[in-house]
Amino acid sequence: MYDKLNITSNKFKNAIQKFDGDFPVSHLTFNINNSLPSGNYGITKKPANYNITIEMSNTQLSKISDLGSVVAITHEIIHAEIYRKMLSAAKKGDLNQGEYSTQDRINYINSLADNFPGLYDYKPTWNHNLMAQHYRNTIADIVQQFDNNRLSRQIYVDIAWAGLRILEDRKESDAWSNLSPSEQNRVLLNLKNNFFNGISNCK
């Protein structure tokens, strides 16, 4: 699936290339972890020593469609990109702020505010709340390129909601709460028909 994404989606390829080169802010590692719990297709670990690791579960990905798998992989790439921006602001190889000096913490927050105001605005719940508000179209773009525009744009946008409706604290994301009941029902139907079900040729 990763290889096919690299071939079919320029936006996906561009996202990955930010971790390449001689002097990237961070390197990116992909691993397989088939022990992830049910419904958890991937996880992006916090940076360590200038490296971000994404673990994907082939076991869980095999339970969803090809488009669902693309959404899940892209979702984790965006987590990694957010971490990459945070590392860029911290100018360190990790985000263990408890180990930063007071001045390092001040510098980090100021750098976020100056260089990545979107991230700064969403701290400390930057993760899925930020993604739900600002990255759904990015996910939809990548999935649509991968799928060669086979479906309507609305379906790609709707399945990008996977993993972004409910936050880590079990509350709804702000963006999801702002949808009307009819919009939420449409999203849920498209998730059922195209994320969970649908074509599965890449298993």
C-alpha cells in the first residue's frame, strides 16, 4: 500500500520527502506492529533522537478497504508531520519538555507561536482536534489521487473523518460537533460504505 501511494499520489510523496535529505529536522521510520488493539490501524510514536516511528498493523488494515488503509496511513503521516514541525520549533531531538530548561521551554513556545501558529493555537490538545479542523482536505486529496478520482469529492472528504470525530479524552472534536446531524449521518454512512467496506485489492 505504501509503495502504491508513493506512485499514485504526489501529495503523499511530497509529505514523505520532508523527512528525507541530508539534514532533515527528523527522520521517519515505518514498522509493522500486528499487536495493536482492534480498530487501531496505526500509531505514531513521540520523537526520540530526531526520529519519528510509525507502526502500522497489517492485521487491522486487512479488516478495512483499500481507501480505509490509505486514510489510516495518511493519518499517521500527518501525526508525524505535526511532530516534525514541533521538533523544528524545539530545535531538539525530542519533545520531553519536562527535561527542558526554563529558557528552552520559553524558546519552544515562542517558536511555535512565530512559525507554526496553527499548532500553537491548539496546544495542549493539538493532535486530533487540530487534524479534524485543518487536515481533512489534505487526507482527502491524497486518497482521491490514490483512487484516481473514482468517487465524488464528498466521499473522500467524509472518509477523512476516520479517527477524527472523537478525541483522546472521548469528547467530540470541535469540527465534528460543528456539523449538522444530517452532515454527521452522511459522513457515518460514507465511512461504513467506503472506509470499512469497499474495494480491497491491496491486501
